[in-house]
Amino acid sequence: MNNGVMVLIAVFGLLVVSFIIGVKSKNTDSAASFIGSSKSFGSIAVALSGTAAVASGWMIVGFPSLIYTSGNFMTTVALMAGAFTLSYIFIGKKIRAIAEVKEVATLGDLIEARYKSKKVKMLSALVLFIGCFAYLAAQIAAGASLFTYLFGWGTFKAAVLMFGVVIVYVVVGGESAGIMSQAFQGAIMVIVGAVAIGIFFANGGFGALTEGIINNPVVTDSSGITAQFKPIQLSAFGTASPAASSAYFTLAWIGTACQPAIITRMFALRTPRDLPKLAIQTGFTQAIVSFFGITLGWLVILLVVTGKLPPLENASQATWVVGHYLGSVMQVFLYTAASAAIISSASMYLSIGASAISRDVLDCIGIKMSDKKQIRVARIAIVIVGVGSILLASFSAETVALLGALGWATFMTIFIPLVLVGMIWKKANSKGMGAAAFIALIGNIIGMVLPAFVKISWPHGLPWSIYLMAITTSVGIIVSYLTYDDNKDCPENSIIEALRI
């Protein structure tokens, strides 16, 4: 049996187990249970789920290629393990307290409870949907690329076979199916990550890496492909510019705290008493998975400078090349872990993106439904969003690349002002945060459409999302400060008490 067939069997075994776990974990007791799994899970399941959903294919496939080309500036992203912990400590208690006094199944429900405004809820749901749809399409394209690499399959065929299963178990089980399958996938990532880290150190670790770069900085193979490495690549930021380093640091620390995978897990936790444990467990598992991705990049460089691998013709294939070098068993484990990262993120963005439309938007336009009908509508939305993302990923590669870059940062532009600022600052009001949400919506659409027509280089090389984040946060704070009225804007007493925690 060749390695490709073994990988195929392992990945579909992962999908089968994920499907079984998802179906068995379904919760249709109420619409809130199906859509949001509010107050349903213990800390370990939530921690593994959050780690898996945030990690995505970017951490296992994207990190190594960037380490190979630019060096250690991606180590700033590994610090997001600390961001997990801090977000649970500083805003987790407040969000979980609001979920105790209000029915919170979605981020839209949380925002409505905080600001008493359907308009702010509607705007935030639309921005959330854009971000989820963007990242979902990017994850589907990344997952399909594995089978294109192994078998030469077309993206559409690979995407349907791989993500059709994900759509089915999320349709059957809702967010509960997503969380439990993500916990399983997160456990795989942690275990394989620990093994990969051990392999790096078994091959000489940092000592051999440093010595190899110093003694053999330029490597050329028989076909003329050359790789150049410098000692600066082992520094904290490698060859990346200060602007790029600061952007990634912002994405890692501040961005992590306002990701849907983190915020929604705060009210999925069964009891608020488990928040301290959740903070530690998520930080620990995320640290392993982050270090896993970075270690793969270091390992590629180590193998190249020591002559065990030729220079890479395509840096984006770093993870696949390492897996092939390590032999069939580790190749299967590594590719399965990468697939787990991709699938877990896909299921999370699929369920959250669909719920933003099926629950939040419909509620904002005045459509009221029974729990049974709301679950039915949510399932239809999951299918539509999933199929739409597969089609987009299959037939518009340029758009998917653009959407992938947009996805993560989109959440920062809306949830930094509405959630981070709003949970800490009592005087954040619906006028200020409504203005911030409106700018986030328009700004993200512009950021998605404009580059297709005009080549833009933003000052200092920073991405547009960083500037938009600063604008939305500033507008939200300034407008709230200027318009706050104690009589009209003060949250109800139960919310005030929750924000004081």
C-alpha cells in the first residue's frame, strides 16, 4: 500500500470518527442548544475545541512555509497561547456572567444583551458572516490542496469528498457536534505536535540548526534550486520588517481575544467556576500546537542545511515535504493532524456563520420562529453556506486567497470595539458601537473588493485590517464618550452586575 492511499484512509478515518462523535453529540433540546451549545460542556472539551478551531490549517501548513522563507517572526504568533489565557481572565468572566442572566446562543445574542440594540446586532452579524464565509472558503481550499498534492484531484472533487462529511454532521448535530468533533481533532493535533517537537530535538534541535545555518548558509541542488539562510532568521523577528512583525503580534495577542472560537466557547462552558481551568488548559494546548507549526519550519531548514533534504522549490509545501522525509507512519500522522486542523476550523466557521444569518439576522428583521422551525432554518443555512463555500473554493482561487487573508482580521475590526472594549468599559453605548460596526462592515467590504481592481500598498506595509481595526475602535470609543446618556444608555441592572465581575 503506497503512502498516498494510507493518508487517504487515515483522513477519511478521521472524518468517520468526527462524524460519529458529531452525530452522537447532537443537542436539539432547544434552538439555543442546537445553535450555540450554551452552558453545555466541560473545560477540557472546550479547551481542545477552541485550540483546534483557532489553529486551522494556517498553523500547521502556513507557519512552516513562513519560517522557511522569513525566519522566526512567526514566533510572536506562538504567544497567542498567553492571549487565550488573558482573554478568559479579563473578559471571559463578564461574558459568562451575561450568559447566566440572558439566553446567549450566538455572538449576536451577546451583543444585543450588552447594548440593547437590534441594529448593532444586525451589523455585527453581517460582519461576522463575511469573516466566517471568508475563512471557511479558505479552509476548504487548503484541505482540498492536500489531495491535489497527493493524487492530482481537482479542488471540487476533493472539497466535496472531504467537507461534505463535515456539512452533514454539523447539519445533524449543530454546534454541539462541532465542539465535540473539534475536541477530538484538537487532541490529535496536540499528540502529533508533541511527537513532531520531539523529532526536531532528536535531530539536534537549536544547536544543530544554528551550526547548520552558520556553516552552510547557501544550499543549491543539482537542478539549480537555491536556498539562502542567515543567522538573523533565528532572531525573534527573522527577516520580516518591523511593520510585519508588529502586525502579526497584534493579530496574535489582540486578535485571538476577539475570535469567535474564543468568545463563543466562553458561553458554551457548563459552569463559570471552570473558567480558570479553561484558561490554563487552552493556553497549554495552544502553546503545543503553535510550537508544533513553528517546529516544522525549523525542521525543514535543519534538514536542508544538513543536506538531508534538497532546497524546497515551493515553500508552501514545507509540511508535506517534512512528512514525506519522516517516513510513511509519521507522514500519515502529520497529514492527518493538518487535516484535523483544517476540518475543525471549517466546522466552527460553518456553524457560527450559518447561525449569524439563521438566528441573528432573521431576529433583527422581526421574523420570530418556534424552536423547531429555527433549528430547521439553521440546518438549511448550514447547507447553503457550506455548499456556497465549496463552490467558491473550487472555482475562484484568487478570490479564496483574498478571502483567506481577510477572514481572521475581519473579526478584529468588529469585536475589539464591541466585545473587548464593551466588556471592560461600561459607557460603551449602542451609538458608538453601532458606528464602529457600520464602519467595520463597509471597511471590510472595501478591503475585499478594492484589491481586485486597484493595487494598493498601505503605509509601512501594514495590512488594511490593522488600520480598520484602529478606526473602528477609535470611533466606537469617541462616539460613545460624546453621546453617552445615563438615562438611555445604561445597561439593565443584571448586565451591570455582570460587567462588574
